[in-house]
Amino acid sequence: MDIRLITVKEDFEKAYSILNQREYPLSFYEYALKHDSYRNHQLLKLIGLFADDECVGTISYKITPCPHLGQILEIKEMHQLNIKGYKAMMDFIDEIARDEHCNAIKICKNKAERLNHSVFDRMENFLKGLLPN
């Protein structure tokens, strides 16, 4: 298994494909925009777990400074296809915290919020909501 920072479109497509698109509120465009950490360092970073060049899990995180605890690793979203991918990602969270010099880890409940920057994004989300389950 290979774990790496997702930065190229092909990897974003593979990571987005493991999500349940009917329940996930963000479009592919919003998903990539949300994790564009190279242009804006305040945005989330996306790590992918790949097996045989197929994405089997993702970790979306950011580093938050705290005056009392130092830096906090905030895990915003975590998605996986199987329990094996989940275990590998949970083990990797410690490595991320160590590499980023974090003193604490905060894992948030999976909650992707809509960005709705443009009319096209809102229209896409509206149309996705009309699809039958």
C-alpha cells in the first residue's frame, strides 16, 4: 500500500470515486477546490491510501495552532473502502502528527459542508439532490 499527498487531478478523481456521490454534498470541482493546499495553505490537505493504483482511503486534515496545546492535527474527513484501509490510515495519523510537529490530534465527525461559490455549483448540487437513491 502506498500513502501520499494528493496533488494531481488523476488522484483527486480516484479519491472522489470512493465517496458515495449521492450522499456527499460536494461536487468534484468543490472537492478539489477544498483541498487546494498548494495555492492556499489555510485549506485542507488530502492524503490518499492507494493499493494497486486504486484509492482505498483518504484523510482530509489541517494544522491548527493553539496557544495552550501547540499545534493540533485536525482530521476533518476520513473515508475508506474497507477495514484494512481504515487500520492503515489510523496508523498513519500518528506519522502525520509527528511530521507536522503536532502535540494533539482532533478527529471530527465526517461533515463535508457545501461551498456553493457559484450558480453552477449550486445547480449541480440541486441536480444531484434530485437523483433517486
